[in-house]
Amino acid sequence: RPVVTRPETQAIDMNSRSNTLADREIVPSDQTFGFLGLGMMGSTIVKDLIYTGHKVVVWNRTIDKCQPFVEAGAEVKDTPMDVVEAADVIFCCVSDPKGAKDLVFGNCGVLQLKDLNNKAYVEMSTIDPETSLDIGEGIKQCNGRYLEAQIHGSRQDAADGMLIILAGGDRTVFEDCHSCFKTIAKNTFFLGTDVGNACKVNLILQTILGVSMVGLAEALALADRFSISLKDIIDIFDLTSMRSPMLLAKGKEMAKGDFNPQQPLSHMQRDLRLVLNMAENLDQSMPVTSITNEVFKHTKRLGYSEHDSSAVFVRSRF
Ligand code: NA7
């Protein structure tokens, strides 16, 4: 069992800006935007929203993480419910479906405010279609409007303003979010008014990513057993028609043993679990994804939850 050092938690650099912002001519909406969840994704997004002139109200479970945003001009509230009271459009960006549901249905959650008075709720946490339907139903029953806006991309993509937004649900909310999405994303797709579709598309993309990454890790581990230089393999791979920016970047991280979390391994395994649950409900056979999930699950057990998904290479080398 390898000795694993946890990746360093990187403090958010409030002064950094994505280069793409200068070219986008963003006219900030005059609505007030609430933001629940200031993890790596949430804080990067909020930082750019403030910079582009949006009025932002924030809340995070660990309150200390709010301080840099107060200094940057955001208002902080004590509970999710307080954020909803103060904002017109509320984004949520937390780790998993359970966290996303807690913030809506839990104590001091969004729905404690019985009448949302046409306010908009936007779910950015990666969730499964059922969770999204439940949240959407709850919001609608309290006179709110709901949009699922799944974010596809790494933490670096967020820092670069290069996310892809996959949205579904209430079109008016999608329009209300225009200047925010333009700030953080290179592309935004509205996938229809049916809640759940955007979650499905996001999880399908994650399946491609997870399966590819495990294939890459196994192939590089075999090269390593033959003592073939991983750098040579990657340089040659770069010349082939198989090359993709993502696989190239992940291959380089595997070769260097640099697993700085761009997309944490725990998030990848969560996504594969959600994919397999979706497939189970349809009797859809996904043997390769099942094995991929097992590989990530085992790598988690080895202590690599918080590292990048590319740490799956460590397991393949055993
Ligand atoms: P991080 O950096 O791991 O941050 C996770 C955030 O979620 C952080 O703000 C957590 O609060 C919050 N969290 C987690 N569980 C809960 C519960 N139960 N209640 C309230 N808040 C919670 O993840 P990322 O920012 O990289 O990713 C966030 C999402 O974006 C994820 O779904 C990705 O797939 C896309 P904490 O600071 O620990 O108190």
C-alpha cells in the first residue's frame, strides 16, 4: 500500500482573472445572484462573477471560506434560506446529490421560505436526473423557477472561464443567467425544458472520460513494466490520431506522478456510481463502466480520493 500525501489545499487567488474575460464584453445583469457552496469550483466562479460586476450574496457550510469574498464585495448570509431571501437567482454548487438536496429540503434550506415568489434556483452541483427532478419539483411547488445547469470541465477550465454549461428546465432562468454563464463558460447549451436531460448528458460525458482514463492508466502501467519511457509513449501518442488534449494532459500527469486535483478522483467515482444507477433503472448493461467504477473505488480506498482522477494510474501500477 503506497504512502499517500494529501494534495495541498490551494487558497483561492482573488486577484487572478481568466484571460478570456477581457474578450467577452460582459454586461452584468442587474439582478442579485445568490451562491451556495464555495468549494474550488464555486469560489472560482464567484470570484469572476464579482469581477465582472455582478451583485453576489454567498453562503458556505464552512463559514471561513466566505471571508475573501466579503473583502471582494460580496454579502455573506448565515443560512441558504437567508441567501434566497436576499437574491433573485440562486446558484448551488456543492459536492454531491445528498448535499444538493440538503440545501433545498434541509433545516434552514431553501424551501423553508415557503413562497419563493418566482425566484430562480440553478443547480450546478453534479447530480443524477432523479435528484434534479426532486429538487425542481420542490422549487416549483414553492412558486420558484428551476434550471439544472451542469458544469462540464475541470477546475482549471473554471479558472480559465472555459467551462461548458449543460442546462435544462425553465428557459426564463436560462436567460436570466446569460451574463453569468458568459462570464464562466466558453459554451452554453440549453437541452430543453425537460428536467433531467442535462444531468444525463453530463454523466454520459463523464462516462467517456472515466473509461478513457482507466484505459490510459493501464496502457501506461504496462509500458512502465517494460521500462519503456512514459515520456516517449506520450510523445508518440501525441502524433497519432488518438491524441486528445485531455488524454495528453492526463498522460503527462500520470508520467510525472503529479495528481494535483483538477477533477478529484472522488468526484469521478461519484459520477460513475450515478451513471451505473441510471443504467440499472433501464436494464442497460455497462460492463466496462462497472469495472471502471471498481478501479476508481479501489484507488479511493488506497487514499487518493482528493487527488486528481489521473491518480488511478497508481493503482494500475500494482
Ligand atoms: P469541493 O472543492 O470539494 O467543494 C465542495 C463544496 O460542497 C464545499 O463548498 C463544501 O462545503 C460543500 N458541501 C459538501 N457537502 C455539503 C453539505 N452536505 N452541505 C453543504 N455544503 C456541502 O468541490 P468543487 O467545488 O470542485 O465541486 C463542486 C461541484 O461542482 C461538484 O458537484 C462538481 O462535480 C461540480 P465545505 O466548504 O466543505 O463546508
